[in-house]
Amino acid sequence: MSIKEALMSGVAPRPLANASTAVKKKNLTPEELAGRVALRPLEFAQAVGLCRATVYKLMDAGKIKSVKNNVGRHGARLITTTPQEFLASLAEPEL
């Protein structure tokens, strides 16, 4: 029975076999983030205290270096600037 048929008949669909053991993303500690070569935008945002949208805007502006990984359906952006480098660049005067 498909999900659509189950919903139409009022019978609840069977849960997925591994639904209860699904891996949830955990918040990484600063020590765990420090050892990484590249970070995802959300991880970088957590490390520097910004929201994810701001991190994407900074990548588009060229203030944060990133590369696009073309693996998977959409690919992923990986940030190569370390949080320490980014925070240090905030202290430098812009010309």
C-alpha cells in the first residue's frame, strides 16, 4: 500500500525501519571545529556567532573563501577560511 493510499483509507503508514535511529546533526564544540580543514556554512556560522544567511552573504562578497563540492544532487559549499582568520580580518582596517 502506498502512502497516498494509506492516507486516503485512514490507515497510518508504517514507520521507516531506521526512523528511530536517524542520525541527528550535533553542535560541534569549538575544539572539534578547530581541527577541520573545511567547514560547512552552518558550522562556520556557529563557530563565529553569525547566522547562516550572513555567512552566505559574506561568501558572495568574497570576505570568506569557499569552494563548491559538486558531489551529490546539489553539491555543497565548503568554507576554507578558518574562523580565526575571519575574526582576525574584522580587526584589520579596510582600504
